[in-house]
Amino acid sequence: MVEKKLVGKIIHFYPKISVAVVELEDTLNVGDKISIEKGEESFEQVVESMQIEHENIQQAEAGQAIGLKVTGAAKEGSQVFKVIE
């Protein structure tokens, strides 16, 4: 059974570099599988790269705003869920 846990929301998206700024409500790690959803639109990916202030990080905590490399067109206001299989 697949479970989803809300970990944050997208507050900005840079389409030219495919980076979303995510305000976190929970912990997120490189290697986690996530689902980015807004309305009927969604896509899943594995977290491959995260940054804070242009520094690569492996883990981010609730309350932090991170830069997240995304594989699809993410929209501001989209919710980010951790996929737990």
C-alpha cells in the first residue's frame, strides 16, 4: 500500500533551470520519492538534488526553504508529498 505524507509546498518555480523553492513542513532527504500535486495535475520523482543558499544538502528540516531540482513543470502552490511504499 502506498502512503503519502505532506512535507511542504512550492512557493516559487524557476522554469529555465527546473528548480522549485519548497517551504518544508517536515523532513526531506535526497533519495526520497516525492509526488508534486496541484488540483488534477501531479508527477512523481526521486529527490536527486536539494540546496539551501546554493549549498548542496542531503537532508532538510521543517521550517526550511529549499531549492529542489524537479523533473516536471511545478506550479506555485503545489503540495509536495513524500511517497512511502
